[in-house]
Amino acid sequence: MTRYAKIIVSSAVLIFSFSCSEKHVQYVLSDIALRMEIPASFKVLNAEQINALNKKGLKIVEDVNHMSVDTSQTKTLITARKNESNYFSVAITPYSVKTDGSYLENVKQVNDLLYNTLHNKLPDAKIDTIKSKKLIGGYEFKEFHMIISIKEKITMHLFLLSKYYQGYDLGISYVYMDGFTKKQMETILESCKFTY
């Protein structure tokens, strides 16, 4: 009977773990033919909410860096928030190497601007950066990862993934502050499929 008890308990645990797995909602971003699944626990923001969030972020960047940034051509395709501190976003901006210059130099400038903004906005924080590459949906993206430690109590991971794609600067950004949300973000990225 002991042998069967182990099998029954193992089966019950397996069935329970499948029944508790998180549900996901599929989204298709038609501008770039990208299909992805976002956990149902995330709230997808509407256009008005995205616009307000983008304006707030732009003001911070402009104020900290004493500059004006033109984002009129940038289009946020989706922003999903788990809560105030954890979010996932995809945006595109038309990009031409002829008129805008080297794409890799642009990526470096954006990363530097992001670092400078956070460094000045959070002067007591310790900020480490890692640059690497990441495959998403079969395409290689430039990955800029910032690990922001605030008073040794809070650690925030901010990612900016960049790719020149179909005439766009395609940016995927996300922030997480705990291990469970990290796994959710990884699941979103693994679900990404470009359909052309």
C-alpha cells in the first residue's frame, strides 16, 4: 500500500499544480506582427492611462537631463502592470539609418540617458548595469539590464530590450522587484512570436 500511496500523493500534487497554474491572455500587436501572452494578473492599460504614464516619465527625463525629447513618433503598443512597481511595455518608433544615424549609437545614447536619469533621480541608490543580447521570438535584441538597490532594502530590475525591426526602433521594457514576477516576465518573453 505504501507504494501506491506515494503514486497517489505524487499524482495529486501534479494535478493540483496544473490546476493552479496562472491563466494568460493572448495579445496580437498588429503593427509589428507580434503575438504574446500576458498573465491574467496583469492589468493592460488603456490609451489614456498609457499616455499619462508616458508623459510623467518624459517629464522626469527632460527635467533631470535639462533637455527636450521628441516622442511624438513613438507609439506604445501595450503596457501591462502587475502593480505600481512591476510592468511590461512594448513601443515602436520609426527609425531610418539614413536620417537618424547609427542604430547601435542610438541604443547606447538611450541606455546612457536612462542610466543618467535614474542615477540623478535616486542619488542614494547603487546602480549596476549589464549589457548583453537576448533572443526573443527568434530575433536578437540588445539587452540593457539595470539592477537598482535602494538602501539595501529594495532591489529593482529594469530591462530595456532594443531591436531595429521592419523600419522601427522596437523597444521592450519591463521592471520587476521579486522572483515570482521575474518568472512571469520571462514567461511573457518566451511566449513572444513574430508572425512575419
